[in-house]
Amino acid sequence: MLSESSSFLKGMMLGSIFCTLITMLGHIRIGYGNRMYHHKHHHLQAPNKEGILKISEHEHMELSKSFWVYCVILVKPKDVSVWAAVKETWTKHCDKAEFFSSEKVKVFESINMETNDMWLMMRKAYAFDKYRDHYNWFFLARPSTFAIIENLKYFLLKKDPSQPFYLGDTVKSGDLDYVNMERGIVLSIKSMKRLNRLLSVPEKCPEQGGMIWKISEDKQLAVCLKYARVFAENAEDSEGKDLFNTKSVGLLIKEATANQPNLVVGGGCSDMAVTFNGLTPNQMHAMMYGVYRLRPFGHIFNDALVFLPPNGSDND
């Protein structure tokens, strides 16, 4: 009897391990049709400052009119305080910003996704095509993120939205490169169109991503996009510093002060940073003051490029 019980337990353990491996391989070794594609993510860099300063005033104006960023913020009722701060601060600098919520919230206008599942919310937001023909870049964020949209547009100056790619802070998991949702995700119009076609193909872009456990929404997005040959790219400035940050400015400065105080200015954080994460409502308002109200003099990028807000915007 003891021998039979032992054999049964061994069989159960081996079966569990086998199922786990099958699930992991199903997510990591993603192909397109019957072929496998391997991709090592690129490090996309912002234009260098010397080139931008040489652009004529006429070219500045034309460039400012050619970038239209549609911001998607995924929210839940528990986020209501920071949701209010996001609505009052950086989203005013998007060409269009909309909140997609897990349920109807009376105090704020939002598009009700009728689900608490973040991946399903993301899928429905991507399928939302009311304004898609009016924008060429799509920025997806959570309410704890603070974004500097002008820096995002600056980074995208030399990027072609008709090419299939998406970008942010790239993380590697096995053979899969994906963009970290915590720091914000940017998709070109081409990648959005390819993704939208895949959303109705469950064998390539399923609503539920795992047999045994659920993988994160940013990994599920990468799995779907990989079928469409749209790959994650890492966003950096011209010096190789990351533009999408997982921490707040205050925390980054605190860490730099503790480790290398002489490098706080011009240290680990890029001058052209696009996002910071984990901010409280008060910190968001403080960031708005520092970014848009406080006027430092002598900075080399000051007035080098102006992006005009859309008509009727309350952009401050």
C-alpha cells in the first residue's frame, strides 16, 4: 500500500511539472504560423540635441503639427484620488486623453470596460477605434504614472508611425521581450492596426493567457504582438539613458544622493525622461509645477522645439 501511494504521489508531481513546462513553453516560444522568429530588442535613441537645434523655425512648426498622441489611462475605482490628479495634470498635454475604467464611476467621465481584469481592459481599449484615424501614436499608462508628453514627442521625432513597433522600458522573460506596463507603453499606428486584427483570433491572441497561472497583461500583449511581427523596443536618450522610469523623481534623486551625490545633476536620470512611476496625487501636482511652471534659464533644450496643443485644449 505504501509503495502504491508513493507511486501515485510521484505521478502527480511529474504530471504537474509536465503541465507547467507546457504552459511556459506555450508563452515563451511564440511563432508566426509554423515558423519561429527570434528578436533581440533594439535600443531606440532620441535625436541628439545638436541636430534639433539646427532645425529651422518653419520646420519646428511643421513637426509640431505632425505628432498626435492619444493617451489611454486604465483605471479602477480604488484609484480615484490619483485618477483625479492625472486628469488635472499631465493628461492635458496629450492630444486626446481618455480614461478606461473597470466599472462605471459617477465622479469622473470614463469609458466603462465592465471587467476588473487588466488584460481584458487593455484589449477592449485597443479595440476602441472611435478616434483611431486621427492619431499616429498611442500611449498606454496606469494612473500612478506621470508622463511628460513633450519629451515623448521629442523622442518620436525621427520615428515612423507607419512602421510596426512598440516601445518603452523593455524587459526580457525567457525568449520574450516585452514593454513594462508600469512605465508606460507606446504603440505606433501600424502596430495598433496589426494588434486590432489579432484581437479576434483567439489562437494567437487569447483573452486568457495561461492554463495553470495567469501571466501579466504586458507579457500577454507582447505574445499577441509577436504573432504580428511587432516587437518591443527600448527607449533611450542619445547618451543611452532610459526614458521610461519605474520610480518617482524624488526617489531617484534620493538614491543618487545616497550613492553618488556628485552625479545627481546629469546623473542616472535622463534630461529627456518621458515617464516616472509610483507618484502620489501631491507629487503629481509638484511635478507639474517643476516641469511646466518653474522657468529655469540657460538649459540647452529650452524653446528648441515647441509642440502646439490641439484646438480647444486646456493644456496649461
